Amino acid sequence: MITLIRNARVLSPEPLGIRDVLIAGDRIAAIENQVELAGNSVEFIDAEGRWLMPGFVDALTHPCGGGGEGGFGNRTRELEAGDFVAGGVTTPVGALGTDAVTRSLEVLYGQVMKLRSRGLSARMFSGSYRVPPNTLTGDVVRDLVLIEPVIGVGELAISDHRSSHPSAEELRRVASDVHLGGTLSGKGGTLLLHLGDGNERLDLVEDILASSDLPRRLFYPTHCNRNPGLLVQAMEHAKKGGFIDFTVSTTPELIAAGEVPALEALRSSIEAGAPRENLTLSSDAGGSLPNYVDGELKGLAEARPSALLDLLREAVSSQDEAPADVIAALTRNPAEALQLARKGRIEPGADADLLLLDPLATQLTDVFCLGRRLMRDGQILTT
Ligand code: ZN
């Protein structure tokens, strides 16, 4: 299958100007001023006036749903491929969450493989909030080596009243296993850390880094915009070479309780000197957005993949041009953090995971994943 996208304004995420982009099979074959091609077997798309950017790499999603934190009544639903396509997410990374009792890694694996069969380039984390991490094969290293979609452990909770309050020794053991499994499998290995509102913040990570030779990039904290104090500490992690993730989905209650809006967190991190290529944005889709007041659960909303596209629109509306740092934080940067070499960029040889948007990102019109068209003229083609 050969597709030629003509006259698109390419954001690779760096702006490349107006280009023709040739898709051959599941990869990007060429990016030229003009590609000359004819024949009935070629699909031509006139993208004049539209933006072409990589599909979003969403480092934290809950395809099996989340919640249950207020009892069974507030479990959130499973996510379907169409939910991700509508939000421009072509690489969702699935994780369990607080509840690894009534949801299992086996169910998550099944859900991730279902998303793949519907055209997405899904991945997953082994483990859950707790230590020792639950696994598919009985061992984190074996999960990474033997189970193809597994790219690390996450989201493992620290500094949170819902965590298992791991000791430095316990967390170091998990990190070492992720590192070894990532090395043996060639996947790199990522330990995605859920950060709560506790006062410990990233202290545990700094303790482990000070007392071991594990690489800093292994530790990938998320929800770093949860409060201003955590944000400042996370910026230091980024300045020293780590990746940090901001959660886009939010509620007015969470903002009122001190959460820093993701766009503000991104911009203030860059202003504070954190390397822009180490900053990422994720949706936490499918996860619950609990509203705790003095430790008591008062309400629950559900995070959606479309939060990422909403944030992009918000960024565009405040500057009226393609916001390169935001697009990079949705595409290339998380791909780098997760060591997905062919994701998150538009270049020859990269996977053909692409989004076409109307100018100023008002409307997502077309989505490709691994060369397969999953949205055409705003119409979702998968379920
Ligand atoms: Zn979390």
C-alpha cells in the first residue's frame, strides 16, 4: 500500500515547511519538496493548508479502565481503539493502576492486543501501583524479555497514600529488574512512577540514584504537575537528564487543590531551564480523577485520550501558530523517554503514524497508524 500526502505543512515535530510525504507499507519512505508518482495503486491525499504531525505517544493510559477507589460503583469503563483515534493517539501505553485485584495484567494484555488488532501501535507496562510488582510470567525481567508489548513497569506508586510505600531497597530491586530486562530485550526499559501528593516526592529516586549506578533515565515520573513543590523537584530531575511527565487530564477541583495545569507546567519548566526535549505530556486516559478532601473521596471523573488534542488546541489559541514544544511533548519526547525509536517523528524510516489537522489544529481530519488509515475526513474507520 502506497500513500502520497501532498503539500502538507510538516511538523516533524520541527517545522519542515510544505512537503510531500510518501508512505510505503507501515513506514515513511520519503519527505520531499515534491514527490513525482503516478499509478492506480497509489492513494493521493491533498493536504494543502493542513498540518501533518506524528501520532501522539501517550505514555500513560488505562485501556482496562481505572477507578474503584470509592468502591465498585465508580470503576471506569474500558477504552476502545476509536477513543484513542479520536484523540490522535496512535501509541497508547497501557497500565493497570490502583486496582490490580479486579483487573489483571492478563486482561490488560488482552486489551492491548485488541487495540493492536484494530490498528493501533499499543504497548503496555508490567506491574501496578504496588511492590512487589505483579507480572505475567512471575518475574519482571522475564516479562520484558518474553512478552513483546511490555516495555517496562508502571505505574508504580510512590509518595502517595494509595501506594505500598516501598522502601529504597524494594524500589531499587524493581528498577534493577527493569534495567536488566530492558537490556536483555533491547527495549531499554522504563520504570514509570506514579507520584502522589505525599511529602517524600522524588526523594526515594534520588536516594537510589546516589547509591547505585542505575541510569537516571530509567526513572520516569508522571503526574509531576500535581503540586508546585513536586514540579520544582521534577524540573531538577529533568535538568540532570531524566524525563518527566505532566498529566493533561484534570478537573476544576484538582486545579483548586493546587495542581498546576499541564501547559503551564510545561512552559514554566522550559523557562526554569529544564531541557525541553525531556518534557512529556500524557492523558492518563481511562483513569479516574478522584477528588479527595482531607483524605476522603468526594467524587470521581474519568480521563479521556482527547485531553491531549484539547491541550494542543489551547496552546495554539494562545499563540496562533504551531507550538513546537507542545507537539514535541506529545510525540518525539515520550517516544524518546520510552525508547521507541521509530515513533514520534516524521522522517524516512519512521513508522507511518501520522495526524492531519486543519490549520490551527481546529479539527483532526485524518489518522494513520503503521500506514493504515484509521480516520478519513473526520470519520473514524476503526472500532
Ligand atoms: Zn497515576
